[in-house]
Amino acid sequence: MGTVEGSASGKKREEWLGNLLREGSRLERSLKEGSIYDAAVFPLFYRIQQTMAERYRYPFSLLYLEASDQGAPLTFLERLREVDLLFYCSEKERYFVLFPCAGRKEAAALIKRLEIKDLLRWKACFMTICDSSKSAGEALETAVQEACRMDGIQDVYEVVLPPASGTRETLFIHYIEPDRAAASIMAPLLKQMRTDPVKVHVNTYENGREFAASLDRNSDELQVVFIHDRAASRAEMELIHNLRQEPNADKYYIMLISGVPSSEEIEYAHRLGVDDYVITPVSFALLEAKLKRLVRERGRCR
């Protein structure tokens, strides 16, 4: 009896290993063929992005495309970025594009670049996914149902999968300060800020380049960027300008920490894109009140 059970267990293990090897070879073929992945591996990439959304509040977006007739052009594929993940379902003429760590506004800007005229012969559904509990299969099923309602498209139809209930919004605070000793004092004080109902997440950077490379700034939620005037070099001024050019620029609230500035300095900073000044020595009671008001005015952090 034990031999039979052992044999059955061994067969199951062999079957499991065989399936794993087949999926691995399929993924390897997809990688070798370029940037188009087999739809079978989509759930794996989806789950990775979903984990990022759940843990770090990075939303991601999905564009579902189904050919409304044979021979629909694929010219839009040439306009995808290297980081965009394209999946192909061979059973039907279906493609889906995963935009990693891209909220609604970033993904909408990417889709705009694809040029809608290239999508006229495709049924399409675009969805932004926060920390939804929906699985990859459920997300695709929703996309298929929504796309099938249309005979064709003049614009990309959008569906937003809402966050799972019970999640708390996050207020990201980025503190750019070249003096590490000063930053080590400031960061704990910022973390103690009470901005209920949202939670506070604080990062410190020596310069604007470190901030620009930060993954946390990819979150679609409200981002307060403190720049000390000691760090306000030409590079940081360019950073402010670049942030204001992004498609989701309104998620950034930029505050300059400085001594008493002149009216000319204030005027220049506001023209550049600075939202507010924090005068040194910093009044943390006043700063906390400003952040609370900002959270209230913005409503849901994005």
C-alpha cells in the first residue's frame, strides 16, 4: 500500500516538475523572441505588480486590446517603452499591455502617445489597478466584458478597479537635504506628524538626483517634496521644473525650506513651480497644520 501511495506521489511530483519546466521554457522563448510575452506568464507579472501595489501603494495600469477585425494594424506596438510589458494570447487576437508602477495619469499619457487612430480597429479597455484584491484572471475577465460591449472605439474605454476596503492612504514626504546630520534630526520629526486618516512615509535624500531615482515617487498618491535651500542648486531647480512637466504633476506639493527670502526669490520660486515656503527655524506645529490642510484639500491622496 505504501508503495502504491509512494508511486502516486512520485507521479504527481514528476507531473508538477514537468509543468514547471514547460512554463519555464515558454517564458524563456518569450524572452528570446523580444518584448512580447506569452499570455500564460501574465498572472506572474500581474501578481508582482499587485504585491508592489499592496505593500508600497504603487498603482499599475493595464491596457487590454482585442482585434475587431482581421488584419488590425500593430503599429502602436512600436511606441511602447522598454519597461512596458506586452502579452499576446494566441487563442484569440488579444494583446494586453502592463504599465508597471504607472497610475491613471501616467498610463493615460502613455496611451495618448500610442495614438488613438492606431487603435480604431481594436476593442480596448484601459484599467488602473491600485491594491485591488482582484486576481489577474478577474481583471482580464472584466476587461473582456467591457471591451465586448463596443463595436469599435473612438477613445480608450477606462475601468478603474478600486482599492481593497480597509486600506489607508499614504502621504509621502521627501526631504532633500545635503547635510546628513540635519536630515537625521528632521526625518524623525516629520515622521511624528499626525495627518490622520493618512499615514506618513518619510524619505531623505542628499540631492535631487537621489530623489529622481527613488521608486517611492512612482506612487500615485500625494507627494510632499521638501527642498532645503542648501540643496537648491541648479540641478534641484531643474528637478522642480521637470516634476512640473510630468503628466501627473499635481500629485507633487513642493516646499522650499529657507531663511527669510526676498520677494524676488519668492516670485522666482513660484514661477519655477514651488508651492510654498517653510521659514527657518521651522515651526513644526505650523508645518503639521499645513500638511493637515493639504491632505483635507486633496481628499484622497494621489
